[in-house]
Amino acid sequence: MIPVSYNVRSLFVRKATTIATALGIALVVFVLAASQMLSRGVKKTLGSAGSPINGFVMRKGADTEMSSGIETPMVNLIMAAPGVKKDANGNAMGVGEIVMVLALEKLGGTAGQVSNVQLRGVPDNELSFRKEAHLIDGRPAHPGTDEVIIGKRLRGKFKGLELGQTFEVKKNRMASVVGIFEAQGSSHESEIWCDIDLVRTAFGRAGMVSSVTVALQSEGQFDAFKSAMEHDKQLGLQAFRENVYYEKQSEGTAKLVSFLGGAIVFFFSIGAIIGAMITMYAAVSHRKKEVGTLRALGFSRITILSSFLLEAFVLALIGGTFGAVASLGMSLVHFSMMNMASWSEITFSFDPAPDILVRAILIGGLMGIAGGLLPAIRASRTSPVEAMRE
């Protein structure tokens, strides 16, 4: 067995090519890890908006809240379903909400650039129902007024979305921002919450809600609740666990991120493999006499092949580790993009995880092996006699 120190010393001798190849592989691993972190962040941001102990009801056939419509009288029917939790006063714990999209001007970019922001009309008890949401600045909006509270990830990113400022909900219908809330990093932090009647009157949705969310007595009560909602076909309702609904909303965006990241990684990886191949071919060329000596000392072709593959693998691991460590810095970055389900802009964060980093580093190592295979085969076929003559 050829000592590993022999391969390590060889890498340090060729510093320029070693650094160039390591950086190429580091870039691939960085992009791969970052895309996987963003995909995970998309799923976490949207999925954390719901709870497995909550039931979520929409009109049958609707894919999103935007396309759903439930008549207001049916809200009480949903609240009275089996398994719905009641508060200390005996009232069913739940909320009926209505969701629309506003086109607002973005700040900090091209003048006049607009993007969609989700507007959620909520009842008076919204903050008490959604325990994960709480104000971090300002005060709650007064019921029956044109006051709103906004998620912290919207703050200062759109014209009028700052504490004390106003924006236009509909032509000549202004709303005032009186509070900023956070919701444990969920997609709700990219929403505007206002009085439900403000949305109804502004968008002509009187007597309607988009969805109804109820708190269940336990997770095990969901099947009974779902059966009650979907048993009567005339009601035309469908029920989900709330977290399942929001996780489904993340699928399209997460797949898009993974696809784009995968495409970039594919083309970058070709360059990295070629770089590793060039580096290892140069190593074989400069160390032909060394390889011949090793063969003359009795080392087999398999041993030579393994040694050069190990060298390529170590080189790739060095670059991959550097790229993975650098990708951890993306956890400090917030990234805004369009949610394909609601067609509204949501701010996501990169969510690192040990399995993502390990997988990315191993893929980097495999790229090193792929790039070093042909040069290693060439080295193993070196004739001791011919090598000594050079």
C-alpha cells in the first residue's frame, strides 16, 4: 500500500493546479448545497404555516385558497363538526379567512417594479387562534377599520408597508399599517392581515370566505372531522390537515428551485470534472519516473490505480469541504421569490442541514474520482522500463 502522505505531498507540489481544481469543485458543492438549502427552506417556510392538529377546509375542487369560496353560513356548520375543540366559554375554536392578492410597488429595485403580495382577511380572534403569531412592533388592528398588520418579512420591502405608512388596497381605498408580526418563520410573515370585511367590500366577496381552519381536540380526531366535512356531497367541501395543505403548496416552488439548482450544478460539475482530469493527467506526466520506480519496487497496477484515485478523491474532498462550509453563510440570506401556488411573493431563507452538507461533499468527492479515473488508469499502465528511460 502506497502511503497517503505521498499523495498529499504531491498535491502541495502542484499548488496552482491543485487550488484551481479545488475551487472548481468547491463552487459546484456550494451551488448544490445552497440549492438544496433553499428547497428545504421553501418547504419549511410554507409547511410551518400549518399545524397537524388543525383541520383546514376549502371548497371541493379548489387547489388553493385563492380559488376557493365558502358561503359564510357554512362556517358555523364547519365549526360544529365532530372533533372541533372548544374554548373555556364553549365556543368552537376556528377562523374563516379570505385571501386575495395585491400588486404593490417594490422598494430598492427598478423604479415602478411591482410584485404580488398576499392579503389575508381575518376575523377578530385571529391572533388568539394562531398562537405562533404575535406582534413585535406597533399594535393590533382595530376590527371594522382599514387598519392592517403585516408580516415582518414584508417590512420596508414594498411601498407603504412600514409601520405608520399607508397603501392602496383598491382605488381610493387606503389601508394603514399599525403593527408588525412574526409567525415562527412561516409564510404568514410574507402576508398582510386585515379585517375580513375590508377584503369583502374591496373585492366584492360579500358573504364568502376562502377557507376555514379549526383547532381539533387531538390529531386523532382528524379522520372523524374529515368524514363529516366530505360525507355530504351537497356541501361540496374538502378537508385537510392544515400542515399537509401548506406542504402541498410548497411542492411546485421547491421542485423549481431543485431543478434550476440541479441544472447549474450539472454544467458546473462537467467543468470541475474536466479540471480534476487535467490536474491528474499533469500529475501522471510529471511523475512518470516515480510511477515507474513504484512499479519496479513491486507495487501492482491496482495499487497504483487506487493511489491516484485516492489522490483525486482527497483533492475533491478538500474543495468540497470548503464549498460546503462557505454555503453555511447562505443561512443568513433571505431570498424573495414567487410562490407558484398563490402567485404571490414570499421571502424564504436557506435552511442548512447536516445531511445536505454531507451529501454535497460526497458528490464533490465522486466528481474527483470521475475526473481522476482515466489519468489513474494511464498511470497504472506505465511500464517501469519505459519510465526509467525518460
